[in-house]
Amino acid sequence: MVASRGSSSNPGRIPALGLRVLVLIFISIMLMYFDNRDNHLDTVRTSIGVAVYPLRVIVDAPVRFWNWLDDSTASRNAMELELARLKAERLLTNARLQKFISLEAENVRLRALLDARAQVRDRARVAEIMSVDANPFSHSLVINVGTQDGVFDGQALIDAEGVVGQVIEAGLLTSQAMLISDTEHALPVEVNRNGLRTIVVGTGKIDELGLPFVVNNADIRVGDLLVTSGLGGAFPAGYPVAIVASVTRIPQEPYADVTATPAASLGQVREVMLIFSVSVQKPEAITDEQR
């Protein structure tokens, strides 16, 4: 009975399914024909596209978000790397700029020394300062030339602005020099304006010198230039030493209280010139001539 029912129902369903397929095929062909001929389905297609667009956006949103997140992360990493590179380049550039500034300052000092050397009639040699005595009560320094370069004890040191000091101990390769601001240093000078002669001594202050032997009625004024007098044999005459800073006349005392400011920047000097004057000779040379 079952078999007979199945066999009797199947023949009735198959023609109906086949008919549906044929009808759908026929309708598709007709729609394609009319759409290709007169474009009657453009409006329907547009409407379907508008209706489906939100669904496409929703489906595509996770992919777009992932791509955006990936691009943002990559861009942030690239920006961080670029920022780190720029910071490193900035530090390197600043370091090089500091070096250039130092070289520029050194060139200025060397040019000033060369200009001063051109004005010096005596023979001169440029030397560099290797070290400075850390003792605040001893104003001395070490230069990078010695007896093999012709340096001798008592030799005068100047810079582009004036007298710096003199050699107190000449070694083979290096020499020790005393600044004019040292308390043990004394230098014969004269007032450039009128030729008044006196002695300048160190006070232990890098920016102040003393003139303890100026009488009260001496013709000396603030702003007078003091130059080496040439007396004593150590310093040739005519080199700037200091500028008078103050003059205090004390009636009860025989001498006035006079201070001066060194012409040279003793606390900033980096290079000096050693003077080989014709009038100032080595002790050995004088001895040989006397013999």
C-alpha cells in the first residue's frame, strides 16, 4: 500500500517542479531581453542596491575596522620610530653645533693672537695652556712648551689684550708660569699718559691688581693705561698691563690706595704668546756675551 502511494504521488510532483523551473527560466530570459533592449530594470536594480547597501556596510564594517586599526598601529609605530630618529639627529646636531661654537670661539681667539702678534715687534711664539693650578692662593698655570722650544725662566707671557704673566720654571717639554695676579708677582710699569713709573703687584684676585707705591700727589687717574716700563729686564717696554680702576688719596698716609684691572682676561685665557725680545735675553746668552 505504501509503495503504491509513493509511486502514485511522485509522478504528480515531478512535472510541477519541472514546470516551475521552466517558468523561472522563461521569466529570466524575458527580463534579460527587456533589460538589455530598453533598460527597464535600472530602477529596480537601483532600488535593490539602496536596500542592500546598509547590509553591505554592516558586513564590511569589521574588515574596515581591522584595516583601520592595523594602519593606525603601523602609522603610530612609524611615527614613534621617526620621532626617535629625529630626537637622535637633534641631539647629534646640537652636539656638533656646540663643537662648532667652540671652534668658532677658538678661531676668534687665534685670530686675535695673530693680530696681536703682528703688532708685536719682538719675536713671539704661541703656546697653549695645559692646566691651571686649583689652589686659589696660587695663580699659576702650565703651558705646552719648554726649553727645547727656547723657553727660559722669567720669560714674559702675553695674550691679545695684554700681559698675562711670566715663566717661573721652564722644563724640557712643559713650563710653569705665574700670573700677574699672584700675590708674589710684581711688575714695573708706567702710566702711558705721562710716563709715571711705579710697580703693579698681584692681590690674589684674578680681576684686581694693586699699586702700593703711588704717592698721594702723583698724577694718576681712573682709566689710565699702565704699560710695561722695560725696567727689571723681564718684560719688554710698551705692553699693556692694566687699567687704573680706583684712586683713593689718604691725607694721613704717604701713599694713595690705587687698584687696577688687568688688561688681559686672566680667568679666560686659553692661549698665550711667549715673547723673545732682543732686549730680554736668556741668562745663558748674557753670560756667554759677558765672557
